[in-house]
Amino acid sequence: MKCDRRTMLLYAVTDRAWTGRQTLYEQVESALKGGVTCVQLREKDLDEERFFEEAEAIGGLCRRYAVPFIINDNVELALRCGADGVHVGQKDRKAADVRALIGENRILGVTAKTVEQALEAEAAGADYLGVGAVFGTATKPDAIGITYDVLCRVCAAVRIPVVAIGGINRENILQLTGSGAAGAAIVSGIFSAEDIEAECRTLKAMAEHMAGVR
């Protein structure tokens, strides 16, 4: 499975900090019902076997909804569970090395904060870029922010889709209109919502406007 601009429109990145009333599986299903177009499973604290079991379950859920399932960082686990792809940051493995490991048919996402990083990732085989943090975010308090102008310049520099990330929610997503971003990757703006399905419907409509989807 490969990705295009529409795949990036409303990209849900999980965070189990918001579980409680619902399990993570239930939250992801609510997001899928609400129209998210891509799901990234991000786990920093689970042991390998629990992470694998969770990836198997959520990956199967995404397949039922025909939505790409991406694993954050863990290339071996992504291959083991049959994920559609993997996303790596600038401090993780080099994009070219990850591409060699996952082959040509899986999706490779790479974080970029500058035009230089974006061009390097594209040349190394990235299918899309995650660019941010475009707003302040409690999910990654140490994330280095980028300006709207930098986002625009990255989008203009590459041919692959760019998804904006970092502190995006219904209050600020439309501030990204005209940037060239194909969509928004959202964490707490989705998973902290009282009604995740309804919030995703709202966010998807706003993302379509932001990305200029007709």
C-alpha cells in the first residue's frame, strides 16, 4: 500500500494518555468511524510483546476500514505485524536504511523540520513527510517549533505529500490553510475528545478546507 495526498488528510497518531473511558482499540475505531485517513500507532513504554499484540489488533482494525496502518519508529515490529508502513524521526534510523529494510511496497514517513531535511528524506525514499511542530504541543514538550513560512517552503520544495503535525486541533487547523500541506496529523485533538467519532468528522471537514480538497 502506498500513500497519496488524500491518505494524509486526517492522520491520527495514538497516545494512550487519553485512555480510560475507552481502550485504545475502541478510541481508534471511533476515529476510523469518524473518517480518519491514516493511523499511526505510537508507543514508547510498552514492552515488545504487548506492543506487538496491540499492533496486531489495531492493524486488523485499520484493514477493515481500508486505512493505512503505520508504526512509529519500530521497524522490526512493523515488519513482524504486517503494518502498511513505518514513520521515523530525525534521531531514529536513517531513511535510506529503513527503506532498504521495509522494501518498496510499504509506506515510509519521515519527520522533517527544514527544507534540507525534507529534500534528504525525499531522496532517500520517503513517501510522505511529517513537518512540525506547527503549534505548541503537550504531547512532545521538547519538540522544536517551525513557522508557517517554513511549512510553506517545505511543501513547495518536495513532490511528496507533507502532513503538518504538532498541537493541531479544531481551534487552529485552519491557520494552516494555503501552506500546501496535504493534511494534519493530530494526537490529543482527536484522542482527548469526549466524542472522538464526532470530533473526527468535524476535523476532517476542516482538514479538507485547509488542504484545498474539492
